Amino acid sequence: MIPSTTKKRRADSTLDSLPEEIQGEIIDRDRRNDSLSEILAWLAADHAVATSRTALSTWLTRQRTIAMRDAMRATVATTNTLLAEATAANTQAVDDTIFAAARNAILDSLMRGGDPKTARELLALLLKSKAQDLDAKRLLLDERKFQLLTAEAYLAWRTDARAIAIADGSGTHDAKIAALRDLFFAPGEQTT
């Protein structure tokens, strides 16, 4: 027997050669959960296309795979865009842990059919929470820094004759505070 030089056509190649509008309608009917038999009957009746259940099933499986792959790529691209926007807007509020958590939350939301607006809002809430945590930590650090600087200022000025004269003077409490502030913080007047 002489081997054939022509390739056998794929069973689903007939469906690949249909116009995009008809392919789109087949996909829509599949999404509406029409049975394979109903889709085959529609193809035969409305478009005079004869194909097998196996060919239709194979073609639909390939189309679902392509659609899932495209959706995943779009989801990843949207997630990366949202995270890039958030990072650019508030770089101090995004550390690696928050970045990873936000990315996973957004991917999960988008893969479950959530829209990008909801994902963007979720990310904004996560970043706002992180920013508030950082602000609270900064405030605590600023308070500790102020306490340290006050203690250092006391040590620096406790023996200064001008500071002692103001503190022991006869002025009111507010006048003494104002005079000490001028002494401590007036430019070029400080001694260490």
C-alpha cells in the first residue's frame, strides 16, 4: 500500500472555517448551556453545516481554553496595571507583603468575574489601611523623637546662665516659655 501524501482533515476544521459571526453564535449558545444536539441542529437548519458531535465538542473545548487563557492574560495585565497605579500614587504604603496580598486578592476577585472597578476599590482600601498603619507608626516615632530631643535640650541648657535667669525670673509662666523658646530656637543664638 502506498502512503497517502494528503493529510486527513481535522474533524473540527469545518467549524474553524465558518465566519466569525457564526462561530460567535456557537460560543454564545454553548454559554447558554444549549446541548451539543441543539447546536448541531441549529447549524444544520440555519447554516447548512453538517459536523459531528465529536468535532463540535473538540472545537468548543479549544474555544473555551483559548477564552480562559485570554481572560487570564487580561486579568494579570489588569492586576499589574492597578498595582502599578497604586504604587505610583503611594510608594511608601506598598511593601512586598501588601503588594503580594493585594495582587492575590485582585486576581481572585477578577477571576471570579469581578470587574476592575471593584478590584481597584479593594486595592485602594488595602493601601489606605496600610498608609494609616504607617502614619500611626510615624506619629509614635515623632513623639519619641520629640521626647529625646527635649531631654537632650534640657541637658544642653540646664547650666546656661541665660536659661536659668529666665526660669528663675519674675515673669509669668507664658512669658518665661516664650523667652526660653526664643533663646533655644532663635537662629544663631544657640550655644551647645
